[in-house]
Amino acid sequence: MFDAKMIPGYKKVHNKFKLNNIHYDYDSLQEVAYSFVKEGCSHEKEFGMFLLDWLDSNTYVNVKTSGSTGSPKIIKLNKQAMVRSAIETGDFFKLMPSDSSLLCLSSQYIAGKMMIVRALILGLQLDLIKPTSRPLDVLNKSYDFIPMVPIQLQNSLDQLHHVKKIIVGGAKVSFSLIQKLQSISPLIYETYGMSETITHIAVKKLNHNKSSKQQFTFFTLPNVAISQDERGCLVIDAPHLKVNSLVTNDLVKIYSENSFELLGRIDNVINSGGIKIFPEQIEKQLSRHIDTDFFITSRKNQALGEEIILLIEGDQRDLSKNLFENLKKFEIPKRVLFIHTFFRLSSGKIDRIRNRLTIL
């Protein structure tokens, strides 16, 4: 664990850091970055462009948000705060210099950028590959730590024994996938965070839990304080990350000063017959029976105000007879509709707004 007085500056490159098995110092990284930008393929260009941003004279980097709640925007993140985030992740997951890691995410977004910063600051040996939905298919190597998105995790189940620790974010992890992880040896954590918080400020353990409740509970990293606003949405304070009273649109149930359950986004709340309905809570139940992408939305209903609609990706087919068995009467969708291919955001998340427009 780093002593507060010994936290390195953002210009420091750990002497154990390696990229694709080659050690680079601060100066030689400049050459690598230029080479990637000039001659690399798309994912190498993205990697090189972030390196150039990290190595320039500015104290901040520009980061594009994912656009989950609206149009993507550019925000400025303090480089030294990014260093602090990297160190806290390293402390929490007990990452050590020379530990191996794989970057199979896009360097265009914060999750990929922070994996690069962790490698530089913590002295990880980082392999860079093209982001695909099956990142472990072409690799014959074991890793200590890998960040993934759910589709990558789903498609890598047979190879996960080659990894010690995995964090997964960017989209929710389905109940059916969580069930499959229970017999998997590596420790797997779902993360909660956003670009503004410099990736995750909380994690929940998805497998090897002592109780099923732990699968739904996020625990904050050190030095993060949480509270709720009058709407019941999460408010985050993490001064060391330059995050002060950040108000989110995430409805939560707070269990303690460092733990909470994510109920859903306030933007998605449906008012049907005067009852507030949380789509994500219904989706959690339905994910036991649906093995493809889907989500709960609504459209206008003269009697109810809004009626609940279940949208499923793919061609129309028969569904489980027990699909709605765990739902309350007012939670049961009035319609089940199929869309051949969902619209998605550039981050890969389902575009709820655009898909909803197709059924109005």
C-alpha cells in the first residue's frame, strides 16, 4: 500500500512497467505513442493518442463520456487524481509490480485509459490487443488482472481459469451469467463508476460469496463517502479524485456508510397506474429466463398513463411459461415485443431511448 507522502507524480513510469513484454521509460513512451498513432491499427492509434495526452505538459486529460444518459460529452480529468485512482485499485485488488494484465477494452473510454494508467503507475506488465467480444480465444497465457465488459466475460467462460482476478463493467451483468460464474475459479467483481469518478468507486463480488445478498451489494473503495439526495439518488464525495458532491441519477438503497444496492436509473422509472416501477428490478428477475439482450420500457396508455413493455432482441420466439412468475401483478409487461437488432451506443450499451422510439 502506498504511503500518502510517497504517491508518485503522473510523470513517473514504474521501473517494472512493460508493454507487450518490453520495458519503456517516460521518454521512450513518447516514441511508442507516435509510432502507434502514425502506423498502428485503430486500437493502437487510440492507445497512442491517450499516451500522448498523458505525456504532454497539461495537468489534465480530456475524456469522452459513454453517452449512457444523453449525448457523449468531453470532460477534463486531473492526471494526479487518475494516479490516486490507479493506486487505490491496486491496493484493493492487491496488485503488485510485474503482475500481468491485458487491455482488451478501447482506449477511447475511461475504463481503457485507466488500465493504461494503472500499468504505468503500478508497474504492471500490460499486453495490448484489439478489443473483441472473445479476447481470450487467441491467447495462450495466464494473467493476474483483466478488466472486461459482460459480453467478453460471457464469451470467455471456458478460458477464465487462466486469470486470477477480473473486474467487469460498462453494462449490467445478467443473473444467468452470475450463476455461471459460481463455479469459476478467479475472483470476479462488478464495478460501479463513471468517467466523472475516474472509473469505479465501488465494487461488488459476483462469485465465491458467503451469502446471495452480497451479489447485489456494492462496497465503496477507501476514501469514498456516499449519501442520497431528496430523490433517493446516489451522491458521491471523493476529494482525492476531485469529486465533490457528485449527484448521480442512480437510485440506491444505502445499507451502511460504505455499502449500497443499485436499484436503477431515475431516468428509467415508469409511472403506471400511479405506481413507480423500476425497470432494472424487473429485468433482474427476468434475466433468469431470458438468454439474450432485453430491457423493460414503456409507452403511453390512456388508463394507466404508461404501460410496461418488454423488448427482446432477436426474432420472435416462444418464451418460458415461468417468465413472469416472480413479478408482482403491476410489474408484469402488457406487451412483449421483439426487435431484430437493438440500437446501441458507441460504448456498446443498449440505447434505451432510440429502441423505445421504434415502438411508439
